[in-house]
Amino acid sequence: MTPSDASGAASGAGDNRWSDLDRPPLNAGSLSHALVRPGSLWTSLEIVGSTGSTNSDLAARADALPEGAVLVAEAQSAGRGRLDRRWTAPARSGLFFSVLLKPGDPGTSGGAVPVARWGWLPLLAGVATATALSRAAGVDTALKWPNDLLVTVAGEERKAGGILAERAGENAVVVGIGLNVTLHADELPVPGAGSLALAGAATTDRDPLLRAVLRSLEHWYGEWRTHGGDPVASRLQEAYAAGCTTLGRTVRAELPGDRVLVGEAVALDGDGRLVLATGDGVQQPVGAGDIVHLRPAGPSAPQAPTDPTSE
């Protein structure tokens, strides 16, 4: 999983539900009762004290599980983001979970979504999470293309979470979401990280936050599938663009092979790629799979603190 990635020092704490009374464990029974219902997308919800990576665990079982399986870990020892970047956090300090989606299965509601549109899934998860957190926690949560969740701490953008979507077999995708909830300043893995608590969240109770995110994800995924994965008809493209702080900024895209592309991020295209308007008048789309790093460029561009788990 990404910044959504757990610390070795926290691994022992994940085994004792009373090791940190300020960070109570998630209530599996209550969450399952609220989310796993007939007609719901969510078909199972499992919470484990500690694991390496919820994405890896769920992907390994993807063929045996129905769509809608949810795996949550109180701590991760091998959480990761894009390009295998590590993500660390103390046990029970955040939400670290993965969901199994099967957009290629024609037997599920809405029919199969063309593989060419699956690239929208991490962006969809970003919209769903940001929307849920803004409502449930009262925190204005922004999106940094392609997979970061940003909050404002002391007037500057900080990365509080991230998303990692991975193919799991022919028809399935595992989407991992990691979110820092109660991390204190002295617990941050890097100075540029953030958390809901540091952003002044109205609540840091992880149970209602997880319910809100999963319900929002169910809504947006349902809309996307109903419209065959069309980002325009489902209003996903519009919603992502509205919440994306990358758009309108001049950015430096570091590409494989030491190539660099600098330009203003002007739009998202129909495939979810970021369109950069370069100085020579060319509009160049770049895909998430092509990006090694995406950084602000130029003196006027707001600079979020560097986070090695970013992008």
C-alpha cells in the first residue's frame, strides 16, 4: 500500500489491543454489520493485527474471493506505494486497507469495464477518499496526481495518504489505501508528511472514517461501472479535476531514462493521463506508469515538502 507503507518499531504494538489506549483497535463486528449487507458492494471485511502488505495478501487470494472483499491491517511491515516506495506508520495510527474489485467480470452489476479504462481506478479511489474525509472529518482533502492525498498543516500542503492499484489476475484489481490519522509531528516518517490530526480533523475515530471511505468508494465505483467506466458520464473526470491541486501548476515530470518534461498541468485526458502544456506550445499527456517523480517547477509554484513515498 502507499502513503498510503508500517514501522518496525510498531510491529509489537499491533499484537496487543491495549498497548496504546489513545489508539483503540478497529471494531470488526460493528464495521462488518454496517458495511457487509445484501446488495452492498462489500462482501467481506477482515481485520488483522499486522501483516506485510494488505495489497499483496488480497492479491494472492483474488481468484478465491468475490468482488468486494476488504482487508484491513492495524499495522503493516512491508507497506508500499508506487514503484515500491515504503510507507511507514505506527500501529493503529491510520487506516491501512485494500479492497478487491473485479471490473473485468461480466457477471457483476454493470457488466465488464474495458481494460483501457481501469487506469481510472486509483483516481476514483482518490475522489472517493477525499470526498469522504471532507465530510466525515471536516478536513479539506486535496488530490495530487496521480495517487496522493493532501491536507493542509500550518499553511502548507502535506501528504497524509495515498493509493496503490495493482492488477490481480485477468479480471481483478486490488486497490490499497493508506491514510495517516493520528500521527503526531514527532512520528512523521519525513517532515513533509501529514495526518488528519495535524490538519485539525473534527474526529480521528477510525471506525466512522473507514465506514465513510468505503461507502464513498462504493458510490463512485457503482457510478463508474454503471457507465461502463466512462469517466465523463460517471462524472469522475469532472470530480477529480475539481479536487486536483496539480492542475494549473507548472510541474517537472521526471521520466524513465533521465528524461524530464516541464510544463503547466492543464487537464486530464480521457485515459486519466496528465496533460502538460510545454514551453514550445505542445500539449503532452503523461501516464502514471511513465512518471518517476512529479514535482512543482518554477519559483511561483507552491512546493509541498518532499516525501520519499510520494508519486
